[in-house]
Amino acid sequence: MQEQDVLQTDKTDSPVHEEASNIVAHTSAEASAAMNTASLISAVSGLYLWKKSFIVSSPIPQASDANSGQPTVSDSDSGGTAVSEELRIDVDGRYPQMVASGVIHGGIFSRLHWIANMVESGANTWTGDIFYKEGSKTSFPYRSVRIQVIPNAFASQRKALVTLSGGGSTHRTRTFKFASPNFHTVDFEFDHVEGEDVLLDIKTTDHPNRPSTLEAEDLSVMTIFERAGFAITTTPGGRVPLKGAGANKLWSYQEMHDAMQKYWSHFASKAQWAMWVFFAGLNEEEGKDLGGIMFDDIGAQHRQGTAIFNKSFIADAPKRDKKPEEWIRRMNFWTTCHEMGHCFNLAHSWEKGAGPQDWIPLRSNAEERSFMNYPYNVKGGQSAFFSDFEFRFGDGELLFMRHAPERFVQMGNAEWFDNHGFREANISPEPRFELIVRVNRPQPTFEFMEPVVLELKLTNTSSEPQMVHDKLLSTMERITLVIKKKDKPARQYAPHAQFCWQPKNKVLNAGESIYESLFASAGRNGWEISEPGYYLVQVALDMDGEDIVSEPLVIRIAPPRDNYREEFLAQDVFSDEVARILTFDGSRFLEKGNDVLREVAVQLPNSRLAIHANVPLGKAYAKDFKVLELGDDANEAGITVAKPDSEESARCLGAALTDNMNAAAETLGHVDFKNYVEDFQDTLREQGDKLTAQAVRVEAHDTLERRGVKASVLEEMK
Ligand SMILES: [Zn+2]
């Protein structure tokens, strides 16, 4: 419950009554004069983007009012490893924080976030020092930033030239294109229980207790967050039946969470800039005392849902208040903005130390007139609070919402990579390829200890032929595989060997696919998939700077059937030697690992692992096998050729491939199964057993045909 932020009454204090002394008369003329301030006009602030493809070879034209004598500008390099960059300039418009921040996306595993304080140093020019860095810092030595904005009457033509310097490195320049006057975009959906109001608008002049300087205007919840720097979209909400709260008509945390999953149009188990705001009567656990709550701390994604309880204490105006109706509306409006602030990961004003780690240390301010402070907890109570309250978030909160790393602020976000995989990937908006990662079985469930073989399928989804490297899927050079066990950090799979192939190009026609298998269970860093449980796997393929990312696949490793015996064997199976033997289809050197696999074949003959065990045992003895012998003396070292044992080889391969051919095709994967069968046929022919070789071919063909393998692949079978 620690993460749950609750707006509750302080039961020990009686509410301080509204005082009439702060009443200020406002006329609409005064109000419109106040509206007419230059600070509302944003000419510079907003989001700017740079992408590799944006690079312009010709110099950026100088604006007519720019300082003369300035050199013409162009990017200092072609981007290095950076594939895209974001820049947020925050120097004018509503509540300027006088900072700039940047995010450099350098491919799937590299991201750097910087923030700098800025001062105006010339026409359309700001300079300042970087005070915050997060991410891949080693490649980012810079300490200072200079930004020159090149204005244009057409917003889409506006540009920002950014020079990073200091830290002993050469200057780095980038030209960004203006993308939006807002820093981020967020979607709100407001749902409500039948019969409960959704209050989203308020007039600042409705209640007489307010700052004398407060603009008279209509404010909506959307305005509040627009002024915080967001472009707001809304999804039309609807009614949630009261029966969702159960017989007592009060909403428990679990019932609200269920309602969110059922009624929120955007509900998804992933981080997204979207939140669900639910207007209900009363909470079950806390009753009248709970005004609102950011209730969403169940499951992997948090901070996506919040509830406002219209019938709680926030509907009780102080006894002597002159405008109780208006007081209630304002309190309801305040509560909504407060709880939504929690969804942006804002802490309370008096407990700023509770913010995310890795963010700048913040000082608490128990007197701050922010949506994130409790009105009734400040000196002088709620009347003192509202007499100075300008319907806004504090500067530290705005800095956080606008400029903090996205994973801190975005709803549902958690540790990077935990829930949203390849978000740093450079994905084309119009991809020409599709990558699918799959397993050749109806349900992605594997036996305990069964090696996980994934099948990769790359399809040309464009309408014309395209060239690809023929070994594109065979080497791990361009493939990034991420494996994440449930509730564990994600791990990047490191293959045992990097093959160096002579790259040859291959034409892939429109709609045509290439396939490859990938042994995912173990790599250089040990066994990645071993213990029973759920694992998410996702693959990205680097296609010359552009990443093709598969949908994630969730696989399940079943618990052992025969606990003691399997667990006992597992201690030896999950070893580096066995991993290497399975990866390389056999070894005559790693005898300890071979012994383990022989033991598996004897002890668990019907297991899927036994099929995998018999393949390398058979293949190792199929042909001449080169063994590097290292003697005591350097002269004794040499390569000896071990003789094949075709009888033993045929026995093992036969057990692996023909005892239960359908199971073999399923567990080895169609791609590898077909290759092994072809090797097995060769061995049989070498032994002079052409009849068996032919029978194996026919049976394998029919097995794959029954399993739905494409006709073109079946035709290749010799
Ligand atoms: Zn709160």
C-alpha cells in the first residue's frame, strides 16, 4: 500500500472555516486585461525532434533578425550512433521553467537524458549548464548547451540549433525541427458511476476566497494540464454500473481496479500516456474520509487509474462558508487535479523526498500553493490555502512533468525495459519487413528442462522485391533477443559465438519470408530460460539502422513432473558444458556434458530434453571430428581427427528423430528438424542403408506436411 496515494481528511483537526476577509471583487474587464499578457504567447517553447533522416545537407538559412557574422550552421556529424533525439525548450509560454532538456536515443540499449538551466544570451539564443544527466553517460561528456532558435512564421519550419560543449570533448551540433508547442501528449478518459457527476469545469471567480490577482476565467481539468505542458486528448467516457461495487455500493480498491480493466477503453498492460479517472460515490475501505485516490498499484503497471469520491468529505463545505456549493465544486476540482497529478508520479508538496530515485533531490514545501499540497494542512488551514491558490502546479512539479525521464512520469511506466521492451528502437513508421518470433506448437508451453527453440520469420511486407543478407537471421550479429522472466529484470541474450560469414545478398520478393531457428535457452551468460514460470521473449533485427521489432511472445516452462528425479538431473543439465553442446549440436571434447545428456536419454527417455540430447550425441559421432589436443609440451599440441562411429551416431539420431517424429519436429523446431533429418539421411546412406534413409525422408515429409509446413519448403526435401 506504500505506493498508494490517498487523499484523506486529517481526523484530528477540525476544519478551519472560510474567512470573509479575502473576498476580492473582480470585474470581467479586469480579468480580460490580466489575460492580455505576453507570457501566454509561446514562440519558442515546446518539443523539437531530430532524426537521422532529417539531416539536411544544405546550411540552415539564417533568419533576417539573427546576429550578423554568425557562421552558417550544419550538423557536426551524421549523428554518430544516435538514431533520434528529442529536445524540449521551456523558456516562454505558461510558467516557463527556463530549462531545456534532451533525450538522445542511440539504439536499443543506449539512451541519454540531459537537462540544463538556460538564460537568454542574445536574440533567440539561450545558453546554460547541464545539471542533470541520466542514462548512458559515458558517451556524453558535455557540460554546457547553447540553443539558437531560428524562427519562422510557419511553425513547421521553425528550427533549433543546439551546440553541446565542455567536458573535454569537441562541440556537438544538431539542428532540430519544431514538432509541437507541448512537451508530451496524454489521453484522459473520465468514467463515472451511474448517478455521479463528472465535474471538469470551474469558474475561478465562483468562490469569493481567492487571490486578488487571479484571472477570472473558466478553467477545465484539461486547461490545468495543458498549462503544465501537455497536449490533451480525451476519450469519451461512459457510465460504470453501480453493481460493480458489489452489494454494499461502496467501491473497494479491487473493484475499482476491475472496473478500470473493464471500462477503460485504453486499458493495456503497458506504459502509455493515458489515464483513467473514475468518479464514484464512496470508497469501501475508508468511506467519507477518502476524497480521492490514485488506486492503481496492483499488477505490473501502476499510476494509470484514479478515483474521485463525490460523496466523501470533499462534499462537506465548512459550516459558515458563504458559498458552500461553490466550495464543494472547487474542492472536487482540486481533488481531481491532485489525484491526476499522482498519476504523473507527483509526490505531495510536503514529502518531495518520496519522489523517484535518480531524480534531482527536491525540497519539501509544506506551504506550497500547489494542487499537490493539502489545503487543510497549511498554516491557517484551507481558507489560507485558497486565498493564495492560483490553480496550478508548483515549479518543481512542472519541471518534473515536462523534463524528467519519461519512465518516471509516464503512466504505467516502471523500470526501463520491464514492460515495454524495445521502446528505444528506431522503428520506421512504414516498415517494409515484418519479424515474427514463434514456437512451432499450439500453446507456447515447454516441458521442464526442454530447450526453447524459437523460430524467426522475416517477411517482406512491401510491394516490391528487397535485398537482404542471406545470413541475416543465422548470425546473432544483427539480432537482439531480450528474455524477461516474470517479476525479474529483463536480460539481453548473448550468443555463444559470433559467426563471421561472407555476406551475400539475397532477393526477397514481396510477401516472401525467410526462416531461422534460434536456441534461446542458454548463451554466453549462462542459462536464460531454466526455472519453471513465464518468460517474455522479444526480438529486434537491425536492418541497416532501422529496427524491425517482433511482437513479444510469452512462453511458459512447466514445473517438473517427477520432482526429485528431474530436479536432480536439472542441477547437471543447467551447466555451461551442456549449454555449449546443445548450441553447437555436439562435442567430442565436453565429455562431462555428454555424460549428462546420455544420462538424460536413459533416465527420461520420453522427455523432450531426451530428443535434444540425442541430436548432439548422434551428430558428434557422425563424421570425422577434429579435436585439438594440448599436450604438456608445445610440440605435443596438434589436431587429431577422431574417427566417426556411425553405428552409435545412427542409434542416437534415430532415437531423437524417429521415435516420436511429431514430438521431434515440435521441440526441435521445423527449421532445425528438417536439417537434422537431412544429416541423418546422409549418415544412413554412408552406412549403405538407403532404404531406411528413404523411409525417414518420406515420414519426415509427411510429418511436416501434417504440421502445416509450406509446400515450397516440403519440395526442398531431398
Ligand atoms: Zn495525494
